[in-house]
Amino acid sequence: MSTLAALMLALLFIHPLKLPAGGRLWMFLPLALCVTVVYRATRARTAADLPRATVISFVQIVVGMCLIAVAFYLVHEAVLRFS
């Protein structure tokens, strides 16, 4: 890695990129996709099984996280309303 590239990478840790509040939420999708691909790559018996299993697992993770977020939101609203 060149010195300039290393300096630019180091500056990202000192001055991180500014993302809007909603933009941070969209960063979950590539993270979930990467985790799913790596997990399924270690579990697939053949390469032909990989795409379908990856898509199914990705959808399950995203839907599960959305359901967890909705549940936490409802609990939060219930606490605010009844306390």
C-alpha cells in the first residue's frame, strides 16, 4: 500500500464520513449481504446451492431485523404511554 493511500485511509478514522441519519440505516443491507455470503459459502455443499441459499438467508435476516425493530419500537411506545 502506498503512503498516500495509507494516509487517506488513516484520515477516515480521524474524520469519518458524514452520513445522514437515514443513510446509516441503509448501511445495514450491505453488511447483512456480506455476512450472509460468507456464512453460506462455508455451509454450501456445491457452488450451485450458493445463490439460492444466500438470497433466502439474506431475506430472512432483513425481515427478522425489521421485525425486531418494530417490536422494540412498540415496547418503547408502550413504556412512554403507560409510565
